Amino acid sequence: MAFLEIENLSKSFGGLLAVNSLDLAVTKGEVLGVIGPNGSGKTTLFNLISGLLKPDKGRIALEDKEIAGTSPYRICESGIARTFQIVKPFKEMSVLKNVMVGRAYGSRPLKHMGRIRAESQELLRFTGLAGKQDVIAEKLNLIDRKRLELTRALATQPKLLLLDEVMAGLNSAEIEEAMNLVRQISKSGVTIILVEHVMKAVLNLSDRVFVLHLGNRIAEGPPEEVMNDEKVVKVYLGE
């Protein structure tokens, strides 16, 4: 039994088939890289897994429990958290309070405010934001907004973490920091699906790479093998 199992998953928007009869199995503890050109269906796939969209057909199961079409908060309670390509903090709240909201819900919610605060502060230390816990979220720079997005997702105590382009817009040093953080999260036992255009990160972090093009899987396998696949090269570079 796969940790996450997707079978025959499809989603259309009008006449556009964004995800086409997709099959995907993810092993517990794996880091799966998902790549593809813009418009290939990557974010739609995340939206289907996290419950923001309902599939037209197909099955999504986490630990053999069907979740396709379930509301996002129920999916979060089941142990799936995600970040967004365009970060979505509570802009007028402090960094700490943003994370406390996440810790109050999710798969193992807390009700005691003291414990919520303490565990949220510990997560901020883990992600490098401890010194900015009282800063209002909208005042953060890009990398810190991305760190906050990730910290809040971690606060929900996920079994599966969906990372949507967490390294977009970062410089080389910031990418290295982000990669190290993802490695630490993986080592803690969290299964990760990583949608990313930064190929250095995909190659160095992924156990396996899954390639989408026009909603279809065109390649899957070890990172080096996939990056040298003729179909993948053509999709990215043209004929």
C-alpha cells in the first residue's frame, strides 16, 4: 500500500484538460520532485490533493483513506499541509500569531494557549524566524515570507507536506538555506512533494522525479535519469 495513492485523476477547466487520468504513488518518507513547464498541471495537482479543487474523476487516498473531494480543513486534519506559490500570510498579524493559528488546527490541534505559543516559538527557531516573531507579516521580505508560509504549514503537524515553488525568487545563498531546511524536514519523517523550477533543488533533494506536461505524466524515475530523458529535454528546450 502506497502512503499517498492517486489513480485515474482528472480535472478540466472548460475545454482545458489540466490533469489527465493521472496515476501516482508516493512512498512514506519520500521526497518526490514534480516538474514541468508552466501550465503543465502541477499546481492543479496540489489543489486536488489539498482539497481546494474537486476532481472530475479519480481517486486520492492517504494511507488507504479516500480524501478526493473532501474539504480542505478535513484534509489538513488528515495530515496534509501545503504552501502556496504566492504566499498567503495573515498580513496584519505577527509572525508568531500566524504560526499559532496553524498550531491550533491541523492533524493534532492544541487548545492550551501556552502550549500553542511554546510549540510555535520552537517551530520559528527551527525555520530561522525566532528573532522576528513579533514582526507584522506584511513587513517581511520575500525569503522570510516564504519561511513563514512553511512554518505555518509545519505547525499543522503534517504527515505529507506539499511545497509549491518555495525557492522561486530566491538568490543562490537563500536557495541553499531553503534546501537545507527541506532536508531537515525530510529527516524528521515528513513525506514531501516538491513542485519546483529550480533544478538544482530538484536534483539535490528529490529521491524521485515525476514530470508533467499538459496534464500528463511523460517521465518518472531517479533525478539524473529523468533530466536526461529525451522527452523531458524536448518539453523544456523544444525540438
